[in-house]
Amino acid sequence: MPTRGAIFRGLVDICGMRFVRLAGATDTVAGVPASWVAAPATVDGVAATVRFAAEHDLAVVARGAGTKLDWGSRPTRADLVLDTARLAGVWHHPPGEFLAEIGAGTPLRAVQAVLSQSRRRLALDSPSAGATIGGLIAADESGPLAHRYGTAADQILGVSYVNGDGTLTHSGDTDQGVGRLLCGSFGALGVLVSATFRVHVEPAARAWVQRSVWTPLELYDLVREVQASSVQVAAVELDLPTTKPVLVPRQRAPRGPGTLAILLEGEPGAVAERSTRIVDLLGGDAEVRTEAPPWWGRYPFGAGDVALRITVPTADLHAAIYAVRDAAGVTVPVRGSAGAGVIHAALPGAPSPIGSPRSWRPSAAYCSGGPAPASSCPPRPRCGRPSTCGVQARAPTSYAGSRTASTRGTGWRPEDFSASKVEVALPCSTP
């Protein structure tokens, strides 16, 4: 076993004295403390760092900006945190071509700022403030624009990554499947160093049509109307906050507690015309606004909550929301992409009628091909940024038996949600 001094000197030779340090109290992965933090400056430096770790039996966890480092399975060890912050920048964006190679440690908002100078953008938006490209891919994170453009996996043209033995691998047009495999892998397949994406023209105008809603069933009817229309929309988002249900219509306020918001993009004249059609289609108190609602593209959960990511066919969306509420015993906040069938819900971290959230698992009826992957906690307030996650230490599909419990009696049947999936993020044990 190498001494601490030998490990330090070896990492310094690769990364430089200023970019190697002992891990601190905040350098943990799902509560597992790390020993070292190293930040290589180049792609070759990442490969050399991973090779060094493999030679010295060090478990590596890659980290971008840090918020989703606690998502995914808890590692048994996290000896070395490989920080990708120095792998930043738009590395290759040929003038006139609609593609760009971007370093994994680059914040998404920085990429958009660079591309906007030539009236271009990535059709990606992350609910995590400060999200990096590597973290977005590792956690398979997507925002409202996924409704029209798809997730990161749908837009990747190529990737470069370092596998567990330190080999640098490139994939491109002929093997885009590799990039899709990395999406949602939580870093278990390697350290992503760069990704090449399609680039799109920035829309000249944007407008949001908003309408209040009372129930998930009402929301379902409205989304179905929008999908059945010929109006092209960029995003269809919902926000159902925690409220006490009002079952008697005459006792309801003029506006429902929930909101359905629809984004339209394009040329100003076309956006205005389509917005009017959507307002007429939705009826009620639907109105056009020039700014997104304050909850747009944000998660409904916070520190200490149990976070659920639910992927379900839009035809079953209302049933999934009702099922989660029934299982929780309370009206839980729900938010996400109603049109794409990807929503997020938040359960309180304190014990509830369904038992301790740390021991509860949604029925496998929601899961495609077995139990849902588990994550340890939602984003911590002190970070606010996502990350790439571990090379050797983690796997995204395991679910510890100690964290599962029967959900009999909830009324969920496998045949009802055979194409659906729930992913769980358990609450943090630390603030």
C-alpha cells in the first residue's frame, strides 16, 4: 500500500502543486469521506490521474460542480475526487457549423453565453443552478426544452471519456450509442472529459401561456388538448404545489393552485399567432406572458426532502400523481415536463404514514425492468450545481435491500405502469 506522501507526490506530478490537496469535510460522496482531491488540467492529465489511481488501488469519483454527487448509489469507497473544473470551455465550434465540442467541467450557462454571441444555443436547460455539461450528462438531467428537442442523450454527437484503467476513448458519428450509455450512468462507465452537441439558432421571440389548474385530471385533459392540436410548442410544464384539496367546486377560489405553462418560440409574428391559439384552446384564465413563471425549470424539492423523478407516458401522468399522493398520504408538490412525461415530486424527509422515507421504495409497478435506482439525497443548498459521478466506486442501478419496503395495499399494479419508472433520491443525513 503506497504511503500518503507517495500518493501526494504522484498526483502533484500530474496535476501540479496547486491542484492537489487533502480532502476536506465537504468532499464527501453520499456521506462517504474522500481522502484526496485532484484537478487535472488536460484530457491527458485526466487519463494519467485515473491510471495512477488504478495502479495504487484508489477508488475514483469524478466531480463537476458538486450538487448531484450524492445522487446514485452510495460508494463503498471514495479515495480520490477527480475535479473536472479545469476541463472548461467551448473547445471546438466551427463557424457556420451547428455543432460544438465542450469541456465536461464547463457550466451550461457559460456555454450558452459563448454561443449567444453568434445567436446560437444548446437546446438544453438544467433545473440545477450552475449545472456543468459533465454533470448534466452523468445524471441524465433535462429541463423544459426536452419536450421539443429531447434530452442530452438525443443531442450528443460524440464524447471523449477515460475508462477505469485510464484509457482515453473517443466516440463519434459511427458509435453515438456510447454517448447515450454515458447519459444517466452517474460516472460508473468512466470520466467524461468532453462532449460534442448539436447547436441550434436562438429563437427571436419567446412567450409563455399560463393557465391555473385544480387537479391532475384537469391537467391531463388540457395537456391532451395541446398535444392533439397542430400548434408547435417548445415546452409544456406543470406546477402542482402542496395544497389542501377543495372537492366542492363552489368553494374554490377563482384561480386553481396549480399552473400549466406552455412555451412557444420562433419569429415574433408566429409566436403571437400560436400563443393566441393556445389561449383559445386552454380557455379558462389562460393568458400570455413574456416571462417564465418563477418556478419554471426548477425542482420542487429541497434539502432533507425525498426526491422522486417519475418517467411515465403522458396518458398515465395524472394516475401517477394520484398514486404518489395516495402512497404518501399527503398532497405532495409535483413539478416537471407534463408534455414529455417526466416530473419530479417531493416527499417530506420526516417519517410519514408510509413509514420512514429512508426505508420506503415506490412499487416496482412504476419501474421498467426492476426496482428503481436510488440516490442518497437532493441538492444541498450550499452547492447548487450538479456533477459527474464516480468511475470505479458507483453504479446507478443498484438498490440496497435495507432501503426497500413493501408497498402492498397501495393499489399499484405492474400492468398499469409497465412503461414507467420512478427514481428516488433519499434525504441527506447532513445539512
